[in-house]
Amino acid sequence: MNYSDSIDPAHYAKEQEAIFKHSWLNVGRVERLPKKGSYFTKEIAVAKASIIVVKGKDGVVRAFHNICRHRGNKLVWNDFPNEEVQGTCRQFTCKYHAWRFSTEGELTFVQQEEEFFDLDKDKFGLKPVRCEIWEGFIFVNFDDKAEPLNDYLGPMAKGLEGYPFHEMSEVYSYKAEINSNWKLFIDAFAEFYHAPVLHVNQATREEAEKLQSYGFEALHYALHGPHSVVSSWGGMSPPKDLNMVKPIERKLHSGLFGPWDRPDIEGLDPLPPGVNPGGAKQWGVDSYVFFPNFMLLIWAPGWYLTYHYWPTSVSSHTFEASLYFVPPKTARDRLGQELAAVTFKEYALQDANTLEATQTMISSGYVTEFPLNDQEILLRHLHKTARDKIKEYENA
Amino acid sequence: MPDTATKTGTLPAEFADLEKFSDWCLATEPERYGKRLNSTMAQMQEFYDAGMARIDEAMDYLDQFPLKAMPEDAKALMHLMQSLVTVSFPIECWKQPRVPDSGAAWLTITKEPVV
């Protein structure tokens, strides 16, 4: 593989146009909009956009460009225009001249309207952004001619339908500024065999040595159009032998793979056909890459994790991760989830730091060819898809 | 006259032995993680040893209450147990407060369920 696609600013500019202004981008879950009038803003620097996602009085979730139609002020923000905000409101009022917009995007009030002489308010509603929902995940697309979301997500997503995502509303979210190209972090999470090496000290010594001696193999790989999936086994949840895990895990019955005891909800048995696509008995986790920048990890013990990689330049991005659990009923359940969340952070810090080192070295340009093995097929696919999208866009 | 100013601890009376670690009764992740980074391994080892010895009883005690309606002293015990999870990594894995090889990397929690 050649990493020119991750270090060249001109290539990044093409990705901004060809990929991020024309692909479906996930901006979160419907649970973030619990009521009519609930909204959040999302800064999407890579598409030079700020959007408002809002549930209208009719219960419909819509997205709009976050700009007042009067003089172009950013419409929804507090104190710092670049910080994302959320809340609930009856209408949006511009800070500048108090133009008001309904939660459905209509212009409803103009200060000193008569001085605009026959202003047709119907023509100055908020500018909409395509917004569609799949299984509670809200996606937007800046291309009005883009194919419908379900067609874009294709059969890989179809196979996950029915998974009880909506039951898992206990959320832990993290954010990090990462000094690497956005694709490099996806690369890091698109194969699992780095884990016994990079994260060697997180397992007990015997387990780590055993893994390194025979090498780690994932269970299943598949490419679906621009998207892809890799499944891994997960012998630690619960472990076959309690001596395989650390003391705190033995106490709390939890760890990297999550709490060992399955939550008591519908929809986990049987699982939708796309979950554990290889049908492996020792299945532990599926990691789905939805092109371009959204990853979904479904863990055997009944919880899920999302990653988003929002580019801010050719060599930087904002990384977001959220863990979703079924709300715990007891302190014991809650502490098990706490351990899973804390463990996640310990791993992610190691992964994140490795990336900056990679970005610096590939940018030096002294070495330009890098061999990938078979387990790294999702990486090749991501970089190839990204390049193909640019070609497709330029040829259109 | 009876002494009405009996000093009450932060934690439930059954866990008075853990009272000396009550500065670890921290409700949020940034506070717990920050205290971990600012503690010595010896301090955390002492807390870890004492906490792990009582964690089973602590969970039995806490499970009497609904998670969303815990009395204040039980809540403090819950926060102490959450800190125990936070220090378990330095003690059980890293032998240092920071995650090794994490350099300048920093992860901010932006949403967490606070007990």
C-alpha cells in the first residue's frame, strides 16, 4: 500500500468534495432527540458545514444548515460559535436580528418585516440537508441527488435490522483530537491482530504469550460495496478459566468485551442474520465499517460501540466513540459497565497515540511502499474505495 | 450531656474502614481519572488493597437500593467503587498511573451516566 492518500493536502481536498459532500454521514442516534423540539448541532468541518438536527412538532427528524437566512449568522450556538450544542426549544431565534424559524425550518418571524417590502417568508426557510434514519441512526447527506440511505447502506446493514439498538440507551461518549489522517484510525480498528502486541500488558501475561505464539486470526471478513465487516472471537466474556482475567474483572464479571451476563431484553436470541455473519460459536464481536467514517461494533454480551472519524485536515481528525448499554438496574450492573468503559479508554489511548507516530513517519516520505497481510483486507478496501470515489466523481 | 456532635462519615457505617479513602468518592470520570494521574502508586496500592477486600460486600450493600435513588452515603460508596475501577489499571496492568505509550493522546469524556 502507498499512503499518499493520507499525506497529500491536494488529495484531501478531493476527498472533501468527492466523498464527504456526497456520502451518507452518521451524526448520531434518535435517542439524542427525545422530545418534540429536541435538537443538536453538528460541526462537519470536512464538508465546511454546520448543521442543526431537530425533531419537529410532527415528530419528524430533520436536518438544516445552521445559518440564518437573513444575514448569514450562525443560527444556533452558545458563547463559542464552533462548539456543538444541544437542547430543546419551540423555535430558533437568530442572535443577530431575531429572525425566528420553526423546528420544521419555516421562517416565522422577521423583525420590522414591513421594511423588507413584501418579503415572501416561504422563500426564506432554513436550508434543508438530506436526513434519513436507519434503525435509529440518523444520517445526513449534502448531495440532494444521492441515492436513498437504505440503498447506500445495502445488504450489510439490512442484515443487522432488528438488533435492539433502541434498548441500549445508557451512553458513555468520548472525544479526542488525533494528529493523523482519518483513514489511519479506521485502519487501526479494522483489524484485530495488533491487539495481542500493542495491548500486551492489558491481558494476563500467560494469555498474551499464548496469543503471540500462535498469532491472532479473526473469524470472518466480508466486503459489501464500499462497506466491510470483520468478526473476532471473544473468549473473555465470560472467560473459560477465571485465572485468564484480572482480579477486578473476576470481581465485576466484566472486561474489554463488556459485562459477561447478557442483559434481559428481547432481540439478542436469536440475533439478526447479519450479526456474527460467520456463524462462529466462539464469536465475540463484529466490527462494521460504513464508508466513509462510521464504525459500529456489536459485542456478543449485548452492547454496542460506535466510532466516528471527522477529518479536520489531511493530518488530523476528531475521533468520537460512544458505548451503548442496556440501562443497568443495580449497582453491580452499573460497575460492570463502568469497567467496560474504563477498559475501552485505556485501549483507545494506546491506539490513538500510535497513530500520530505513523502519520509523522509516512509523511517523511522516505518509505513509500508498505506490505499488508490478508488480515488487513479491510484497510486495503477502505483506501481503494476512497480513491475510487474520487475517480468516479471526477469522471462524472 | 450527650455529645450530639457525633462525627458521621461520608460512607455507610458498615464501611467506616474505607473512610480514610473518602477523597476518592468522586462522582465523575474526569475527577476520578485526574486523581489517578495525580496519585502515587503507593497511595493507589493502599486504596486498591483495602477496596478490593470489601468490594463484594459493597456491591451486596449497594444492590439494596434502586440505582437512581440511593441515599447519599450509599452514593458515596458507589463513587468509591467507581474509583476502584479507575485505579485497577495502574495497579493490575501498568505499574504506573498513566497508560504506557499514550504520550500526548487524550480522550475527553463528553457524556457519562453519573450516579
